[in-house]
Amino acid sequence: MREYNLHDGRQGVAVAIRVTPRARKTEIVGIEQNGTIRIRVAESIKEGYINKALKIFLADVLGVRQNRVEIVAGEEGLDKLISVLEMSTDEVEKRIRASIVSSYEE
């Protein structure tokens, strides 16, 4: 009988995001006190366009392939939980903070 060594090789970070659709351009505009990242997306929420645009944008900001960014909750809403595989929390935070638009006002 063959022995199996099973393990979960997927490791990464979960990120809470609040999306504002139909913006002039796609950009990270801030981080709320509860840690939720606010992102304006230049797409409509209809037909999932916003989700695709969000994944492309986050993959670009984080410097990872699109298949490393996954929406794990909130596909149909404005509040989303995003999983970023194979990155540390520190690295994700560093890249997100570096991409925040400085002119954002809450």
C-alpha cells in the first residue's frame, strides 16, 4: 500500500475591500480604520465586470499573476474578501500603501 503525505500548499493573505463602481479611473483611495481597503473601480457592478477589473488591478498593484488573486466572498456586492496567494501580509500591505492615491479625502 502506498503512503500519502497530504498537505495544503496554498498560503496567502485575506484582504477586505470596499469597492466604489463607475469611478473615473481604478485606484486605491485609502484604508478604513477597520483595515478595509477602499478601491474605486472604473467599471459597472453589472455582469461581473467590476470583479474582473478588480482582479486585474490588484494583480498589477501586487505584482502577481491574476490567478493568484481570488474573490472568496462578496462577488455580487461592494464589500469583498480577496485572497492573495503566495504573498506575505507585510508585502501585501507595503504594496497597497505604496499605491494609495494621496489626494483621497474621506
